[in-house]
Amino acid sequence: MLTKFILAVCISVAVSETIDCTGQHRYSATGTGYYPADDPIEGGFLDRQGHPLHTLQDFLDGKASWVSVAMDRYLHLPYGTHVCIPELNHKYHRVIPFRVVDTGSAFSHKGYGRIDICTRSQHDSYDNTINGHITLVFH
């Protein structure tokens, strides 16, 4: 019985550390949601290099291997830069790989303080965890 308990604690700690995100650079940011739409505000269906956007819900449904996010183009982050968001990992009880593949005028000169997370629909973009204070962790 004690062995099962110790094993459960070890597994719990290992999972907790993974979903808490490991990385050298942590930033406090305000998150918002956006969604693929043929609308000037939302920016269309493609990222800044013309590839289809990957939504959070598609990732959760197993239809995408990562989630598209938009950030400030003046950060000069390479296309596909990985970012970890512990608040969303905790909400969904798994590691969610986010990649910076998009930008927009709303992010100009916001630095690491603003991120837009791609969701499936307008309704999904209103999620309270996405639209609030979140932590961005970069390697």
C-alpha cells in the first residue's frame, strides 16, 4: 500500500512540474482570444506565413499538434517560437504547446505583455482563463 502511495505522489509531482512549465524566461501577460474568421478584426484563417491557424479546441480534440498564438512583431520572435502557459495547462490538465505564428496591429509595441490565443469560435474566445492574467514561459 505504501509503495502505491509513493508511486502516486511521484507521478503527481512529475505531472505537476510539466504542466507548470519549465523555462528560463517568464513574463506576465494579458491574454485574449481570437478565432479564424473572414473578418478584418480577426484576421482571416491563415497565420503570418499563410499556414492554417491551429485552434485550442482542435488541439484538445486531437486534430492539431499545437495551438497558434499571436504576439508583438517587434519582439522579432522566430516563426514557430514555443511558449508554455501554465494557467491553461492546469485548466485542461495537460501540457498544451503554443507557437507564436501570428501577429496583428493590436500587439504593436506591447512586448511580452500581450498574447492572443487562437480558439475555434467567437464563443470560445471569451474563455475567462484566456482573457485575463497569464504567464508566458519561453525556453
